[in-house]
Amino acid sequence: MYRRRCGRPVYKASAGIDETPVCLMHSRDPNKDDAAFQAEFERILEAAGEGIADFTRFVFPSANYTGRIFAARCVFLRATFTQAAWFAGATFTQAADFYGATFTRAADFREATFTQAAFFPRATFTQAADFLFTRFTQAAFFYEATFTQDAVFRYATFAQAAIFNEAKFMQVADFIGTRFLGPAEFRKTTFREDSGRDPGPIFTRAHFEKPEAVEFANVYLGQALFYRRDVSKVAFSNVGWRRRENGKWMLFEEVVSLDHWSAEFGLRPEKDMPDDRNYVVIAELYEQLKKNYDDRRDYWTAGDFHYGEMEMKRLHSPSRNRLVRWSHQNLGLVAWYRYASDYGENYVKPFLRLLLVLALFTLIYPACGLHRVSSEEASPSAPVGQTTSLAASTEEISYASFLRFQRTYPDRRLRSATAFFGQSLMSTMSVASLRRDFADYEPQSVSGRFAALIELLVTSTLVALFLLAVRRQFRR
């Protein structure tokens, strides 16, 4: 009788099912005898004892091993589970190798225990993968694994290294409450990236025993949730976050659908909070990320998270009165800070607003009336008693309107217009710089002095915001 290298007799499958003759354990025949398959499976385990039980490329018609204790080192290399794989509560006393295994239906490893290394590299989970409360005592390898549907690692424990490099999570990756007691690597890991409001990876309440050994590198976290988890020391390298309309990075916590089950862990506002969502919790996360990037001297990215933190403070209001809330969010001090300089993150805004204010007061002062400074005031160093001849008297050159100023010089309208606005601009600059000897004219009426006070307050504020923004953008 013809035998394959595995030593088992060739299974007579229907034509076209197996490319080459194989045994019962390797046949892809969906109608093969499950009882005979399980009997051979048990025989291999018993014969292996505490040695190696080799199930390489086996095609499992069923796999109900709930609560089973596997004393042998189990090798499921490139095995295929055609139905749901039940390993809930199972214990693997030696290394378990699922390298390249394919789970075509649900894979249930809830409350399973891996006392030695667990290998799932290049494994494919076509349906849901459930590792709820699973305990990995030694290193767990999931590099290049593919999770087509939700992957649940909620409250799992990784006592040693957890390697998810280049793994692909196409839907939700649930790490809520997961304990990472050793290093955790997510390098070139693929997480969900779409325009929807459902999350990708969820690390809410995850515990990082060694946060400095947790690394996210070359990954997109624009749909990740980290709230209620301190990430101030986690390593983020070349990480992409979600973009705001103004181009700054933002956290998905701001836009995630509150109808999604992930919101139950604290994003929904509490009963006594009138906010649309828990902005206080999100602000704490922004502060941690800002500190993280500040410590790494990535000040531009830290600035984006500073913007997000301030946005949460602007949106948060303890008042239930709609008008009061609207006023706080749109007319409060924090809101004006945003309008003026994007919370100190934009130096162009205060500079342009400063130019606008100077131009505005250049038009306002003539309406209030500008009067020529006397020669003694204009030149404090002149000898006492010395006067300057005012060609057409102060009446000619003190003015309250453009038309009046032009009537003074009927034959030089262009030059008079230039002089009119030029002198008004000089007066505006004089007020802004607190130097009276800078211009020949100054506001002296009550309305003019009040306007000068307003200008001084606004321009000094804008100058301060401009300098602060420049420092934040270019500090090293």
C-alpha cells in the first residue's frame, strides 16, 4: 500500500479535493470521518508523552479541546481548522507552535494557559479570535499574524515578551485590561485605517508594567483608544495619528462613536456631567502624550497634543445652561486663545492679527482726532523757550477726518492722502510701542485715549502670543 512520509495510509478522497494523495489527517475532504481523525489525534498525543506531538499541516474537521491539558510540545505548523477551534481553558505545559496555522472559523482560546512559549507567527484568523483572560507565561509571538475579524485579548496576561510585529488587525483589536508585564512590540503592525467611527486597537485600562519597553513603531494609531492608560513613557516612533481639519494630530477618543461598546469604559459622560463626552479623561491622555513627545524633544508633535488638550478644556464646561456652555466654548478666554494663536502653536495667526489691528487703528484714530505734539513734547532736549514755527497753525494739521485734511492741501491730494494715513500709522505704532517721541501726532480726546488703551492691550497681547508661539515652534 502506498504510504506518505507521515507513515499513514493514503485516504481515498473524492476526485479534485486533494492535489496529491494524502492521509486522512492531511486530507481536505470536508466529509472525512471525524471520529477516526480524533482517534488518531489522541494516539499521537499519547505516544508523544512529554515529547513532540507533530500535527504539521493537519486539516481538522473539528477541534473541541476545551479544558484539555496538552503535556506534549504541540506543533500545529500550517495546520488548518475548518470548523471552530475550541481551546478555551486548555493548558499547554510545553511550547505550542501554531506557525502559519489557518483558523477558518472562530478561534477560542479563552482562559487558556501557555506555560511555555506560544507561537502564532503568520497564523490566519479568518473569523473572531478570542484570547479573553488567556495567560501567556513565557514569550508570545504573533508577528505577521492576520486577524480578519475582531481579535480579543481583553484581560489577557503577557508575563514575558509580546511580539506583534507586522501583524494585521483588520477590525477591532481589543486589549482592554490586558497586562503586559514584559516588553511589547508593535512594529509595522497594521491596524484599522478607515473613515469610520469604530475603533481599531483598544488599549483602554491596559497595564504596562514596563512602559519604556512597550514600542509602537511605523504604525497608524488614528483609530486607537488609549484613554485611562498612562502612555507618558511608551515609545512611539514614526507613528501616524488622526488628522484634524487644520492638519494637526488628534486622538480618536474625540470622534469614536459612543454607541460602540468600547465607550462603556469611561468615554460616555457621567450622569452629573453635561458634556457630550468625557473631555476630562481625553484631556489627561493628551497631557500624557504631550509629556511623552516633549521628553523626546519632538516639540512639533507635542504641540499638536497641547492643542488637543486645550481643545478639551475649551469644550468642557460644568454648566448645564446651554447659553453659558456656548459662551464658554466660543467666547471664553480659552476660546480667544485659540482664535489668536491656536493655543500658542501658530505664530502666523497672531502676526497677521497684529497687522490687522494696526491697520484698523490707523483708520480709527483720525475719526477720534489726532493732534500735533508740541515742539517741547516732541523734542524734550530742545532749550526751554525755543519754539518751532507751525506753518499753517496747529489747526491745519490737527484733524478729525480725511476730507478735512485734504481741504488743508487742495493742490496736493495724493501727497496729502499719503501723509494722512502715514501720520495715523505712525501714531498707531507710537501707541503700540509706548514711545511718544515716535510720531508727530497723538490722540488727545477722550475717545482717542480710550482707543489708545484698547490698542495697547490688544497689540501687547498679540506680540506676547507671537513670541510665545515662535518659542514653542523653534525651541530645541
